[in-house]
Amino acid sequence: MKFLSSQRVRIALLVLSIVVIAVAIVFFVNQDLGSADQYASVASFFVGLAGLAVAVWSLVTARQPGSTVTFGHADVVQTERNAIANYQKTVNLNGSEERRG
């Protein structure tokens, strides 16, 4: 994701998010409770739909050939010299495993 690695893009997205949230707050404050509830229901549908799209996109890009999945923790094991070693287990998508440490 080279696009999102730029500091300028991150700042622009942050500012855009703050502006959208501020506009939404002002909009909902000026609505009666019934209308605000209906608008919030529609907005939550689109937020959920966007979340589903991001999840599917993430799943598709993670399953590309050559991709690896690294577990988010390091296991502590005892070696034959009674030393403690940390390693990270990486599982390739073809089912083979690697241990680094």
C-alpha cells in the first residue's frame, strides 16, 4: 500500500474524516429524533457495506500466491541448551510452516 504510506495522504484523510464527522454532528443535531434515527439507519447500512468490502478486499489480497501469514505473537520455547528462544511462526498459504528466531 504505497499510496497510504505518504504522510501527506494520511494527513489529508485525517482532515477529511474530521470534517465529515463535524458535518454529520451538525446535521444530526438539527434533525428531529425520528428523522435522525432514519438517517442513522441508512448511514449505518453504508458503513457496514463499506466494512464488508474492505474485509473481502483484504481476504482476496492475502490469498495471492507467495503471500505469508504471520501470527501476531511470538512463542517462547526451551532449546536443548536450556536457553529461552523466541521465534515467530509463519504459515505459507500452501500449508508449509517456517520458524524464525
